[in-house]
Amino acid sequence: MSACSSSSSPPKTSTDTPRQLLAAGISAQASGNLSKARDDYSAIVAQDPQNHSGENLYAYYDLGVVDQTMGRLPAAETEYQAALGIDPTYVSAMYNLAVAQTTTAPQQAMGEYEALLKVKPGDANSTYNLGLLFYDNGKVNQGRVLIREAIDREAALRARLPKNVKL
């Protein structure tokens, strides 16, 4: 995705509720205006640091998605961890954190996928990604087992199999 410019609409004010800011952020994100979406999500956390509205979980998660989309992986990881601080079993944040860590911190990513599979056993994508990480990090046999297991659950994953992986 290309960099986005700020929206021409006025910035959100303190009269906007966290729910309104979340809706505005989602709308901006869907239209590709990541900068505005990020501003809206950040405003939720700034306006409601104690999370009385309950919207911070989604604000942090969506900040992570925006940062990850913009290539800001360290920031994305921080945002996903903040979401997981609110709900340690938030599967979407767990998954995206593992994906973000795959290239920068593969050992941590493996731990995230393992934790995710305890919360959502049998998830084919998580099993597949964990298998690839094992395979690429010297645990070839364990990796093969997990990759096969994932492909057995979801055959379409076979098409994503890297050429270097031999089952």
C-alpha cells in the first residue's frame, strides 16, 4: 500500500466518543487513509487511558495493523502487545504479532504461535506458519509434521509452500 496523505476533514475533537473515533478510524483505514486512521485510533487511547469505554483493545489492535501495513514493525509489535495486555487471548492480535515477529524475532514468533494454538487449537494458518518457522530454524522434522498437519486441514496452504521446503 502506498503512503497516505491526511484527510481534508477536521481532526477529531474531545467531543467524539471512543466508539465514534473507532468507527472513523475503521472508515479511514478502509478507504486507505492510514494516517487519519492512526490519528483516530491514537485519540481513543489518549482520551481514555484507563479504557473505561472498552475500545482500547480494538484501538491498539488497529494501530498495530496500520503500523504493520506501513512497514513499522517495531511499532506494530508494541501495539499488538498493548492489545494483548488488555486481553491476552485476543487471537487476531496474537496472530499478527507472530507474523510481525517472524523475520525480526523468529524464536519469539514461535512462542506466539504456540501460545495461539493453545487458545485456538488446530488453527491451520498458525500451525502452517509455526511449521515453516521450525523448518527454517533447524527443527526440520517438527516443521514437516506441522506443515503436513496444516495442509491436511486446509489443502489450499499447499500452494503457499516455499520451494525450499521438502515434505
